[in-house]
Amino acid sequence: MPEEPKRINMVQAINLALREEMQRDGNVIILGEDVGTDGGVFRVTDGLMKEFGPERVMDTPLSESGIVGTAIGMAVYGLRPVAEIQFMGFIYAALDQIYAHAARIRSRSRGRYSCPLVVRTPYGAGIKPPELHSESAEAFFCHMPGVKVVVPSTPYNAKGLLKSSIRDPDPVIFLESTRLYRLIKEEVPADDYTVPLGKARIVREGRDVTVISWGSMLHRSLQAVEGIDAEVLDLMTLNPLDEETIFKSVRKTGRVVIVHEAPKTCGFGAEISAAIAEDAMLYLKAPIMRVTGYDAVIPLPRLEDYYMPTISRVRKALEEVIKY
Amino acid sequence: MPESIIESINVKRLEILDVNGDVDSSLMPALSDNEIKRMYELLVLARTFDERALHLQREGRLGTYAPILGQEASQIGSAFALEKTDWVFPSFREMGVYIAMGYPIHMLFQYWGGDERGLITPSDLNIFPICIPVGTHIPHAAGAAIAAKHKGDKVAAVAYFGDGGTSKGDFHEGFNMAGVFKAPAVFICQNNQWAISVPRQRQSASKTLAQKAFSYGFEGIQVDGNDIFAVYKATKDALKKAKSGNGPTFIECFTYRMTHHTTADDATRYRKDDEVASWKPRDPVLRLKLFMAKKGLWTEQYQKETEDKAKVIIDKAVSEEESIKPPFPGDMISYTYEKLTPRQAKQIKDF
Ligand SMILES: Cc1ncc(C[n+]2csc(CCOP(=O)(O)OP(=O)(O)O)c2C)c(N)n1
Ligand SMILES: [Mg+2]
């Protein structure tokens, strides 16, 4: 008998996904800073070391490039490592390992080796931390052929997407919004469901405008569309991008607003806009609008709320495109 | 309270075979006459490969190539100690290792000719594809070694890199991981005294590179890298130690890059001829030859046969490589992920 679904938050859902995957496959291993005894600074890996032992939940030295580099060696050897980078701002030290190696090993060896690795990292603003704890650098990884980029926005999807990521044969960057970690609770079944990578989801159907978002900004977008006949898409996987779902919606509504937390210039919204311009231009009734973070270093908490797209900024963009 | 010494380290240097071809028999590893001959034949084969690769590059048939001249003993000696089941993480100047491991030689020409398919390691070997960004593969060896330990496999992971590689952050991070998790890893540095134009002294103010290992909690040893017996013994011992659960070892092979960094480099711009000349008498192939001659294992006739055999093998590899069909251009897309993305599925139609 499957257990009754419980109402849990995203931290608990990710923890559950990790636990189930570790039970299912002895090759799944967690490594990172403070992931073991402490259960991770956000408690995402809480209890896992106790259940699976220090050989499978490895507290590593403070060493981002080393963590990812070691995980690459493990993955190619035949394990399924899930590496945690404590905050996205510290993943920069491991970019070389991700881009120069994880992304390329399959191609470099023409399929002889592969790198089934997941790098989990908390991203985004909203928890009033010090500098470099609020980054939203998803676009970097979308520009790395060979890497997949996944950003869940709800506990249910976080669990299903993480399970798919762990089973995926290629490297996945899995971004967890710190703001969402404990914000929402929903029913998450304790059974073995997965949510496929590369598929967006229609959160709300509508006819007048398509709002495209992911992660924490999805929730702002949902608040902003109240009273508007808007279709809201949650991309969930940024790379590979589910263009089908986007184009279908755009052909229906003819208007697009893209919302993301990262700076505007070369943010992932630019890619989506270009894709729509290439493939669905003739269906557009209004210019594509992007509501994003500013082209600025993300500020410390005092100015954080000014940096992030607000409901009213999204609302303004919606009103603008609907005028056409 | 007086100050006290809480730690001191001793850095060993191992030499067995001297420039006159005499050995210290108390240190000499157990090797049969046939094994010694096999070592010599591999040295000659590797040198023949190297000469041919330079020749083919000048003819425009290979791209930029990194020669191994002078470093053959470090490569053959260490690889000779490896099992086929061990995992090898090479950088770009390791053709002697590949040849000693039995990698198909035509595939080496194929790789240097610019075709990724040359890196499809045969299934009976575990050689990781060549790492171009210097030193960044060191953590991979640590990770593979930890994975081997986790799975209970009796294998070691071996990373090859240069003196320049020891200055990279990944050297530190990889060594640190290997030390903390007591990984069955062997790190082999060919200190060939140069990183393109930058001399060894500019990489580190440390007296030896070997001593760096001690700060990660494991042993480092310097060996005469032109002495094939010393390299073999140090590697053999390190592998035994790794496989019996006693953690990693760092081996600094003290050797010399006898020629240009690559075919795109001109070493006369930054180093003196007399420095190069001073290393000539220490040639690793000559040294083993002198030893074998004294033991009655080497004759003019044997030399000729060995050279002829090497030439036949290399000729055959070159013609084999020439007969390979060019790659399908769409291959550059096909191997990015296990499956094509929807976009890639459209892009690949260009071919
Ligand atoms: C990270 C990185 N930086 C720079 C280069 C360019 N480069 C190629 S080889 C080399 C020198 C390497 O020296 P060393 O590690 O001693 O190896 P060797 O070439 O002597 O075998 C440099 C600077 C590179 N390939 N990777
Ligand atoms: Mg060097």
C-alpha cells in the first residue's frame, strides 16, 4: 500500500527524492560541504548520512572545483554522484570542471565515456544573506552544450525532477530556489513518480498573453496575472528547452512576457525571445517583453527588493502588451 | 614552554640505473630478461612513434603535436607497472603511456590528426580521454579512485601531469580529496623542467615537487625519471600500496623535455643549448641499452631487429589511419547528450 501523500515543503521533497534514489540505487552518492553530519546548511540532506553512512553521504573539504572534479571521476567510473555546491555564488570556482570536463566527456570520447552527474545548488535572492549567496546564474549553464539545466518551482516537481536528473545519463545542474525552500507546501506522494526533463508545464491556461517563467519568479508571475486571461508556463528545464510548448502557447495568445530574476543582458529570457522571434514571429500581436533583474551586481538585502522583479513590474508589462 | 618539532618530513629520491648502465642491485626490481627486453622495445617503439608524428606534422598530416623525446622512461617505466584494469588519466604528452598500455597506435595518429574518434578507448582499457586544460584532471583521478574503493574493485587511478600542472588549484584540490578519503590513486608528475617557456623554478619555490604531497597526508617521492627501473619500482610500490588500502602516492619523475614544447613552439627563444646538451648523456634509452649490453641482452643485431620491428608497426599504423573514412560531420552534435535535443535534431539535418 502506498503511503498517503503528505503536505511537505521543497526541502523535504528534495530530501525524499534523494532518499528514494539512494535506496533504489547503491551507486547514488552525495558529496559536498556540510552535507553529512549537519545535513546541509538548508537541511536538504538531513538524516541521509545516518541512513546511508559516511561512505555514501560524504562531507568533503571546502573545495568547489575539487567536489565537482571528484564527482566527475566518480560518475565516469560508474557511480551516480549528486554533488552539492553550498550556494550558487560558489559554483564559479567549479565552472572550469563543469564546462571543460563534465559537459564534454561524452563528446570528447565520442560516446565511450559519459558523466551522469547532478550538481545541486541553492540559487536566487530572498533570504537576506551575505554577498554571493543570492546568485541566479542559470544562463551560464544553458550556454554549455552537454549540460542540462533544471529549475523546479514546487515541492512535487522538485521531487520528480530530481529523480529524473539522478537517472539522466548526462550532467544536470539542478537549481533550488532558496526563497521557495520553505515557502510552499503541497501534497507530495511517497511513491516513485518522476517528472521528465525537457518538458515545460502549463500552470494556468489563458488566451490573451503567455507568461514564461521558472523557479521562484513563477510564483510572482502567478500573483501578477490575477484578473488577466493569461497562460502561465513553468519551464522547469531550461536546457533542453521545450520550444514546442512555448510556441503552441504563443500561437494561441500572440503576446509574451518573460520573467526572470537574473540580469537582463544575456539572461535566458533573451534566448526565449529569440526563439519565439525565429519560429512564431507571425503570430505575435505585441513586442515580447522581459521583466528581469537589473544589469547590476545583485545587492545586499537592503536593496534586494528593488532588484528583483516585483508583482507590479510584471503587471505593468502585462498591461503594456495587452494594449496592442 | 620550549618550542618543539611537531612534524618533519624526509623526501626520498630513488635512482637505480646510472648513466653508465650500472644498477644498484639492492634496489633493482624483479624483472625477467624478457621483461627488460620488452621495456627496451617499448622505448624504441615510443621514440619511433614520436619521430614519425613530428614528420607527419611537418607534412601537414597531423595537427599540433607534443613530443615526448627524453621522457620515454618516465612513461614506459610507469605504464609497465600498470594493469589493464587500472584507470589512467593522461594529459597530452603521454604517448609512451598509451603505447605501453597497448592502445591501438593508428588511433593515436587519428587523434593528433584532429579526429575525436582516436579517443574511443578500446573496451579492455580504462584510459580517460586526453586532458588539455593543464592539471584539471587530477581531481578526476581522485574521484575514480574513491569510486573504485566504494565498489570494492582492486584497481588504482593514475593521473599523469607536468611540473606546470602542480601550480594549478586543481592539483591542490585533487590531492586534498585523495588524501582525505585515502583514495587508491597514484599521481605521476613528469617534471621535465619546463612549462612551455617557464622554468621549473617559476612554478614553485618548493625545493622539490615531491614534498608537496606530505601536506596532503601522503608520501611523495622523487625518482630519476630517465631511469626506467626507478620509475617502474616507484610506480609498482605505489600501486601495491594503493590497492592494499594505504592511500595515494605522488611520484615526481625528474626528467627533461629534450625538444620544443610542441610543434608550434621554438624552444631556442627561452633556453640555452648547453642546458639541453647537458641532458644528452642522461638519455633514458641509451642508459637501458648500456645496461643490457653489459648483461649480454643487447647486440647490434638485436638493435637492428628492434628498430625494424618498430618501423613496421608504425608504418602499419600510419597506413591503417589513412584508410579510416572521414568522420560524419553530424558526429559533433550527436555525442553532446545521450539523445539529441529537439533543437539538435533540427541542426543535424544540415549534414
Ligand atoms: C589551464 C591551462 N593553461 C594553459 C594552457 C596552455 N599550455 C599548454 S601546455 C602548457 C605548459 C604545461 O607545462 P607542464 O605542466 O610542465 O607540462 P609539459 O608541457 O611540460 O608536459 C601550457 C601553459 C593549458 N593547456 N591549460
Ligand atoms: Mg613541464
